[in-house]
Amino acid sequence: LFISNIDLIERKINDSTAIINIRCKDFRNIQLMISEVAKATDAFESIEKLMKINEDNPDKHHAFYYNPNFEITEDGWKSFNLESEYARLTAGSRDFRVLDANKGFKICSSYPELCLVPSSINERVITKSAGFRYLGRFPVISYIHHPKKAVLMRSSQPLSGPHDNRCREDEKLINAAVFDRKRCYIVDTRSANYAASIKSKGGGIEPSCYYPQWRRIHRVIENYNSLKDSLIKLVEATSDFDCSSSTWLSRVSNSSWLNHVRSVLSTAYFVVSYLCDEGATVLVHGSDGMDATLQITSLAQIMIDRDCRTIRGFQALIEREWLLGGHPFSSRCSKICNTQDPAVSPVFLLFLDCVWQIQQQNPCFFEFNEEFLRVLGHRAYSSEFGTFLYDTHARRHQAKLPKKTCSLWSYINQSGVIKDFVNPSYEMRKQIIYPSIIPHCIKLWLSMYCPWLRINEIEKKKVATLQDINDANLILKQRKEALQ
């Protein structure tokens, strides 16, 4: 058990026995019963001190001292190449190009140095647009749906303010991604009232008079503070072993966690319909574009692009949209529930839950199984690897993580490890996935939130059985071909 995996430590002292209760970030609860109170006190205080050192000194994280106990056959830090990924997205189209306008992270500290933009856009336009967007997060291209020539973009909110300030370069940037004069959509993950109220503080929305081609759609996704409160209630409900079944179900429902899952899935569903059915270009943003925005753009790509449903394709998606896209992993994932830190929120966990929902409804469309998703969720919160350290790519670059730590992908992509994450029912299908978003189709991810049920072990046995069947079928097929 890594110290970084401890979410909360508590102790209870009876007459001659002490109980230390450890709540972990992977939703396990561990109890230590120590007969000598003095020894229990020493153990409790030692763990507390180690936790504080780990929390207060990210540069002393275990990842910097970890010596891999496996042979690194593939350097995970080099597995993903942003230029190659952009080349895959553009598919040779001359309508788009890669710019190094953010070289040295001079324009936006939470973006990568390279960005994908329409070919008519230059560095001056990007710089001006960045000045008009919160935290400099100017509109960038996340995905291109070539059959309809529709573009998926993301950004942060515009700084239009109470006087509806204008930025012609920002207008030019997003309009350059529109083809055939089709109507476009701005999907705002905030409520209309909140988006309007934030104008008094300098934020706001794109004024319709300057963006006449764009129709604004408000698809409300609760902010990250609401997510944390919801997860706290869910954990409390699932950890109560004494309540009745009806009470348990009621408490899970009242946590509203599944409502959050459905809200994110439904928004991604509509974005996919805009892109693929209408052929419309879509810009997604909320306030800072680091949380709900990334959930939506990532899920949309999973629904559309079969490559994102492979193991390596999903890794590339995490790198491009989340790690390079500026999701603050260290801030959001420093704790699960037990903290007053307003920056903590299970945003990435909610995204993985949404992927799991799609996977459960379409099991043959995914190369990876749910164990792969569980591992990613656990490693984001506690890991001996450097992949999810720090809040931005700029900070990881500054810390020289590729030289000082081992990548999670180096571990996962080993031939002896990756086989445990393969879905034996996988078939490479090109179809676009439209998941069901009706309430009774949204399920609680028991193997993640209730690990003591050991559902993951049952799942592993099921996967092993399916693999044996596939192997047997392959042998029969080879024998048939030999006889023929």
C-alpha cells in the first residue's frame, strides 16, 4: 500500500486495543487491530507524518524513487507523438496545420507547444485569441469528422465581460473551422444564468452579434465541487453494510452520482449528433475548459473514432486531451473525498465511469476491458509512475519527468501485462456509437466503487473463459484449413 493511496486515516482506542482504519483512494477500507496502544499510536503518527510529507512535497513523490521491477521494452514517454497524432487526425487534409505558436508555453501554460488549427490561422491570430480567452486557452481542434467535414473544437470561456467585448481574431479562428457555410454550435457546459452572471466578473459568452453563424446550446454539467459532494455521498452509501437494500438503493440514488454520469453522456451524445448527423462544427467550453469540456470532447471521439476504442488509441486520447489538454491531475486527484480543498474533484473518474457505461452497452466495440479502466482510475490517484504527476504538461516538462520517472504506459504495454486488459469479445467496428442515456440503462460501477464485492475477480474469470473459447476456435479453424 502506497502512502499516496491513503485518503484518510482514523483511530479508535478501547481499553487495551487500538483500531486504525485506513480509507484508500481505490475505495478499499483497511483495518489494523493492534493490541498495544502505544505501538498503535506510534504507527498512526508515523503514517500521518508520511502522508503530510507526500502531500506537501510533490517533488518527493514515490515516482522519483521507484526502480521498475520489470524490463522496460518500450519507453512509454516516447510511445505517444503529438505530431503523428495530429497527422492521423488531419488524414492529409490541407485545410489544417500544426503550429508551434505556444513554443516555450509562452501563450498558454496549460496547452502543449504544438497546436492543431485551420490552415488559414497564423500565430498573431492565436495570440490575440488567447488574450480574449480565460487562462489563454484559445480554441484548438480536438477532432475532425472527415465524412461530413465537421470539426470539434474546445477552449475556455471568452472574456467578453459586461460590455460584450469583441475579438475579431477569435471570431476568425473559430470561423476558419467552418466549411460549406453550415450552422455551427457552441456547447456551453454552464447554465445560461451562470454564464450570464459571470460577465460581471469579466467572463461570459460569445456575443451573438459577433458570432451570428454560431448557435449557443447550454448543456448544464455540474461544476467540480458538486461532483466531489456527490462522490462523498456515494462512498458513504456503498460503505454502509448495516442498512437495508431499499435504504442502500435510496442513498445511492440520492448521491446523484449516476445523474452526473447521465448528464455528461447525454451532452457527448448530442455533440456527436451535431458532428455526424448535421455535419456541423462544434466548439465546447465551460469556464476554464479543463474539466467538463475534456470529458465531452473525449467521449465524443470514443463514440465516433474506433481508434480511440483500442488500448493504445485510448492511451493516445488520454495523452492528447487530458495530459496535454491541461487537466490539473495533481490538484483534482490529490484526494478522493476526505478534504476541504476546493480544487479536488473526481472529474477524471467520472469520465472513466462514462466510458465504462458505453463499454457495458457495446462490449464488442472496445479492445480493452473494464480492468484497464480501473487501473487508469487507480493510477491517476496513486502511482509509482510519473504519468499523472503535476497539473500541466509545462510543469512535467520543467520537472524532466521522462528522465526521472517511469511512464505508466511502459508498464501497461508489456506483452505480459497488456494481455490482461484485452477484451476477448472485441471486434473492430467502424460504426458510430450512440449509447442509451435513458435512466435505467445507467448503472453503478460496482467493481470500482465496491471493490470488496470482488466483482473484478469474477470478471477476470469470465474474460479468461472467453479467451479459452477464442483460442479453441482458432485451433479448430487451423485444423479445418489444414484438412481442406
